[in-house]
Amino acid sequence: MPRTPIGVFDSGIGGFSVLREIRKILPTQPLIYIADQANVPYGERTGDQVRSFSRAMTSFLENAGCRVVAVACNTASAAALYTLREEFPHLHIVGMEPALKPAANSTQTKTVGILATNGTFEGEPYRRLKEKYGHGIRILETPCPGLARMIEEDNPEISSHLRDWIEPMLDDNADRIVLGCTHYPLVKHLISSIVGNRAQILDPSEAVALQVGRMHAQHSSDTDLNITLAEMASVTLYTTSDPEVIRTKAEQLLWPKISALPLRWNGKVLTTI
């Protein structure tokens, strides 16, 4: 009997950080990933646009048989998570949020730095998170305009920009640096080289993957009996841009021999080509 796939979507390759962690937790589960690279980065889009894109990708994943969907994009989670849960009540939707709770609970200097997009900082989920866990600490919010696009394009100026954003937080006594966008863990090695031993870097990807695993366990009847190697490795990538570009990235960042398929925007609907 076919196994129920788990859906993951993002504006681009940032969600690979979540996809990678889901694969570790659920190695035998089919995964479907959508990258809306025609509209990346979402941090430069309006809230209405991001909700429209998110609605279409969720609908595509639902039609593909997914029952658990990870919104592997902080900006999309901030703009669309509550809307998606209302409009797709039969799906179990897991969103992203900056790791403010563990940062607030562990900081020794009572100062936490957060790297994110303006869309994340302006969203209702972040406001609630800050109200709940922000008491008694200083939160240094640093928007990183254009960083997601630079990561998508392997821009050689990434390190310089990261240094401009991170060093002021370190100088202001932040001992926890929260990565508030799924793209940012893809350059964690560059961030680590700047931070050194001055602060701890927090990435929520693993926590989100664990929540996906819990949702899957609660709402799926899949078992690991009679699973073939091909099924164990089942990952389907879709992109609204050039499939060859994301395939190359996926083989660099995830696993070898991954294929990618194109999607097309027809108005506000996604269709296969």
C-alpha cells in the first residue's frame, strides 16, 4: 500500500534545512518539496502575496496526498500559518518560528540577537512569541534584507553582509544568535566563523522536524513493513523556476542523484508541466 507523503514548501532552497532534519527522523517516509523560486525571496513580498503563494502550494500538496505539511519558511509562517490552518482543516500544518524560547531560557547575558526578515518580525506569530518569552531579556532584532536571495545565488558578498549584521549584536553583549529564516542555516558555517565562541547559534530546523514526526505518528497508519530501498529514498522536488538549478543545489546540500520537476503558475494555481 502506498505510503502517505509529507509535504514541505518554501520560497526556495531554505527549506532544505528542514527537509534534511525530517529525513533524519523519518528516513522511510516519502517527501514532496516545493520551492517557489519564481517568487523568491518572500521577505520582499507583501503579506497578501505570501498568503496566496502559500495557499496554492498547500493545495498542491494536499492534492498530492499529503496529510502533514511543513511550512519551511519563517516569512510564510508569519504571514499565512493561521490562514492555512483555517482553510485546510483536514491537514496537519507545522510552521516555523524563531527559536526565541530556548534562547530566552538559556541566555546568560540576558541579551538575544535574532536574524530574520521584516516579514517575520512583523508577523503575528513572532509578536505572540515575543510577548510570551521576551520578558526580562533584551531582544536585538536585525532584519537581513536580501540575504535569502544572496544564499540562493551563492553571492560572494554574503560573508561581508553577515559580519555587518552580526558583529553589532555581539558587541551589544548578545550571547545567543537566533537564525530566524530557513535559508540562514545553509550558511551556518559562515555565521559560525563570525560568531566564534562569543555566542551560541540557535537553529529551529530540528525542532520543527520533530514536530512533523509527532504529527505524522499521530495521524498516519504507515508502517515500515516491506519497504524497498527505492521507497526509503523517495524525495520529489518541485520548483516554479529552473529544475536544473535546484537539482544541482539539492545534490550539493542534501543527497546525490535527486531529480527535480517543474511547476507553472497559472494565475493563483500551481500546475505541473
